[in-house]
Amino acid sequence: MSIFGNPTFRLLNSSTVVAIGGGLRLHIAFLLAGLAVQIPEYCACALIIYATYTLDRALDCKEDAINKPSLIGANGRIGILACIVAFLLGTFLFVRDGIYLAPFFPFIVGYIYTRGLQIGPYAFKLKGGAGIKNIIIGISWGGAIALVVSRYCGSIATVGVIFLFFGLKLFVTSCVNDFKDVRGDVAAGIHTLPAYLGENLTKKVLVIIIVALHIVMAYAVFFHVIQNEWIIIVYSFVITSSFLLVYSSSFEKSSLIICRRLREIVIYWESAITLVIRSCIMA
């Protein structure tokens, strides 16, 4: 077996694209706030995201045996060690620049999300409840991005709009990711929106959220709450709404590779593609 087919290598690489996309997402947040480029913060954000998502995959979860069979047999200890190293590096970069809360909030919530929380005789598990997981993801990462931006931006309104934008976008994309995992989530007792509402109704709800969100973003640009980054906002609206209208979980098993990869391209590479388009148009 080649190294690329090794379950442990797959585990270590499973969150790389998500992490890079997260770092670029922070750059987009800085553009919306009209802030100068801060590459160390982008790297720190990517490292924290890598640590959080890889931890979720490194710890044995009932639904992963169904949803991610390629990771079966991976060495979880190596994965956890990689998470610790990435988290410490990311935290160091943030703390060095006076950002203290941002690295801990999503990481702690990610651990509680994975393992649950025990308070005396009461046990709470965030993976239960329709849409709770998606709300937690949106608040965690939207909040973390807003916290980093707030270190350099003094406008509460601007920070609030950025939190709303990324929080709702991540809520939507996490719901889309759940379309393909319904069988494993149901087996584990996790009531995601697709499992609870069905795929078609969930897509309609998500489209409404996206339309409402981008109306708010247009108002924020008009009233100078955020910068006039119309390329970012228009591309976000067009690609996300179009994707929701055409995508189906059946794409994941299509004979066409573009259909199988469409979700990953739209969700995980949106930030990179957005920035490339912006650079080309503004060149």
C-alpha cells in the first residue's frame, strides 16, 4: 500500500483543504473590514482549524465508521499528536499578536461537540438535536473570525456583520456536508437538518438563508459598514445559491468526477477561487 492509501496518512491529510480554506476565509474577512494583510493570523487560523477537525476524526466516533470508512485503521494517537502540535503553533501565533480567546473557543467547542459534556449526573451532547451541530459550527468559526477581526477593527457593527456572514455561511455549508452523511448520522443518533427535514426541504431553507444574508450584506456595503468588496459578495451569492439549487446527495456516487467533486470545489475552494477572481478583475 502506498503512503497515500495509508489510513493514518489519510487521517493527517483529511483536514488540510478545510484548514487552508479557513485561513483564506480570514483574509476575506480582513478585506471586508478594510484591514491590512496579516499573514501570521491567517496561518494561525489554518492551524487551529486543522487541529480541531483532525481531532474530530482522530477520536473514534460511531458515525465515522459509516461516513468515513477510509479512515478505519488509522493511528488515532498520531492524529492527536498532530492536533496538539498544530494547536500550539496556532495559539502561539495568535497570542504573540495579542489575540487570546480566538484559538481556544472553537477548539474547546470542537472537543465538547465530539465527546459531549458531563456535569454531575447530566450529560449533554452537542451532536444531538436537529441543526444544533450546524449552529455550533457557525457560531464557533464565525465567532472566531470575528474575534480576530475585532483585534484590529474598532467598529462593532463591522465585526457583527462579519460574524453574521461567516457564521451563516458555515451553517449552510455544514448542512450541505450532512447530506451525504445522513445514514451514518442517523445510526449514531445525530439529528441533522437533512435527516430531520429531508434533503429537498433543507435545501429550500438554506436558499432562503443565503438570499436573506446577502441582502443584509448589500445593505452593509451601501451604508459603509463593510468595504465595497462586491466581487466577494456577488460570487458568494451566485455560487452558493446556484449550488444549492442543483446539488443532490446522489452526486457523491455519480460516474462523473466533476459531480463527485462539486461539493468539495464549491465549499472548500470557494475562498481560494473568490480571491483569484478578485485578483484577476482588479488587476
